[in-house]
Amino acid sequence: MALPRCRLSTPPRALRTLRCIDIAREDRAQSTVEAAFLLPTFLTLILLALQPVCLLYTRAVMESAAAETARLMTTTTAEDDDLKEFTRRRLAAVPNVSIFHAGGPLSWDIELGRAGAGGVSSVSVSGEVKPLPVIGAFAQAMGGTAEGGYVELKVDVSYQSRPEWLEGDYDLWIAAWD
């Protein structure tokens, strides 16, 4: 730490010391003013960056859970309630904090679409997020919020159990080896 520069003058030593202290106080006061301006600005920028990170994490977990469930639907004969519980178990990776997901573990809306003739299963997972105040103001202005200021996140995943070019069925494939 550098010592403050003092003005040398002819007054006695006690007055010279007081002038040195006054100059040091002026330098410190300037940094206080700068900090008072920069800290709120910096914290606001961090908040603006925090919400998208939380939303991306939640969406990634939702997509993963929906994809795993869609694949499970085509490979097993599990009941719909068991499949929804499987999905909720995967969604438990999302923290129960309103900027990640609002409403608790049972508030996820999970819709299942069984594979038909085309062999395509679909899973839709949706949930609500409470945006931070800064982003919430923008979301309300753009009309992207539901009742209570919540924003809906929704993920749709489809899984095709058999590709279109694959012909025949399991029995026909086994018969080829007989």
C-alpha cells in the first residue's frame, strides 16, 4: 500500500500530519462512491445471467426425463401411472426452488402418448417457473406470463421404436435363423 503524498509547507509538524490525513480521506471517499455505483450494477448483471442458467438446467432435465420415458414406453408394457412416476423420479433432479420449478414435485404436468401403428411414442412434460423480478417485469410486459406471474416451460419428445426402413416383425426375423 502506497503512502499518501503530503504537501510540505512551512507550518509546524502537527499541521503537516493533518494535511496528510485529509488527502488520504479524499482518496478513500472516491472509491466509496465508485463502489456505491458499481455494486448494484454488477449484482443486477449477475441476476440477469442467473435466470437463463436456471431455465436451461430445468429444460435439460425435463428433456432427458421425457426422452427416457418415451423410450421406456416403447420397450416395456408398464402402466401409465408407473411411467409418470418414473418421469417424476427423473424430474427430482430439478431443485424445488421457484426460479427452477414452482409448485413442488407433484405439480409437473406429464402427458403420455402410446405408440400406435407407426411405433412413435410421445411424452410431454410441463411446469411453471417464477422469474426473478428483473426478468419477470420483461416477461409480463411481453405477455409471456400466466396467472401469478409464472412462466410455463414445456418439452415435447417423440421416440420412434422402429425405423421406417425396417421390415417385418420379430417372429419373421427369428424364422430367418431356422
